Amino acid sequence: MNSRRFDLLVFDWDGTLMDSAAAITASLRAACRDLDLAVPSEEQARYVIGLGLHDAMSHILPGLDAALYPRVVERYRVHYLRLDAGTALFPGAAETIAALRDSGFLLAVATGKSRRGLDRALSATGLERYFHATRCADEGPSKPHPGMLQGLMEGLGVENERTLMIGDTTHDMEMARAAGVPRLGVAYGAHAREALLGCEPLACVDDFESLRQWLLAHA
């Protein structure tokens, strides 16, 4: 008899598995500076982590003509690709993902990254072989719309109550809530613990080792 609470574990990428929040924040701010646009504060830039790039633009540059978004995105990518080489998985992430796969969990990623960006990250980290499915921001509605989770659950044949969403932003938590999916917040990424707790997660952990321990004990 399966004693597990969950069959499918869905991870956000940036700020949850990959320690990339600082690089994303710096790249967004640098892109705005390059184009002589209003530069968002670090807090504002961190807030949009997890959203698709175009949705992020509408939040940090609300008065900007959407026709100019591609120029901002282009400059963002220039800066991010320069910084990306210095980003890494959180310590213990690779081993934890491998162990969860070996334990029989279905694993998936739901991310605000583009498909090209996620595929590059999966290849660079060697994690692509562990995930059964992935969904990206350029393949449908951005978080917090529930579409990513709904597509993953439908494709893998798992009910919402048997799925757990794990993420570092309120966008992840609200996506899960909209999909009727239990959620686990991680407070070592982009958004503050207090904001995550406001989305009523099952728990909120402070570091990756605590995440690993929670999954071993409760998933």
C-alpha cells in the first residue's frame, strides 16, 4: 500500500532549486539602466521572479509601451547570460532530486523561465534525466494562472490532492492555490517568509536541507 501523501512533486526552478535570484534581479535592473528606463528597486525586481518575462515587464515598468518589451528582454538576456555561469544549484539540490526520483516520486518543473532557458539550465546541471515533465512561461499563461500545474497533472495522470507544489514566491503559492494543489514554501529564495505564509502553505522552510528533511518526513 502506498503510504505517501503525494505522487507528484512539482518544483519551481529559480530561487527554489537554482540559486539564481540575485542574478535575475541584477539583470532586470541593468536592462532598465541600459535603456534609460526607471530602474526598479531590488525588492521590486525580486517580486517579479517566477513570472514570465513579459508579465514581469508590465509589473516593473507599468507605463512602458508593450512594443518596447522585446528591447528590455533582449538586454535582460545579455546580462543574465553573462551572470548565469556563476549561478549554481543550492547545495544538496542535485542529490535530493536524484533520491526523490529513485524513491518513486514523479517529478516536474513549473517555471517562469523560457523553454530555451530551462533546457539550457537542465542540461548544464545534469538534472534533465530526473524530471518526468516540465512547463515554462512561454508555453501558456504565466504564474499565478493554474495552467502549468493543470497541464502537468493531466499529462502525468495525477490528481490535485496527490500533487505538491514547491516554490519560493507567492506566484508559485497562488498558482497552486488556484489549481487546488497543496503547496510548500521555501523562504531562502526571492520572496519573504511572511508573504509566503500569507498563501497558506503546508509549511515554509528556511534552507534547502530543511526542504529535504520535510519532504522525507511528510511527502
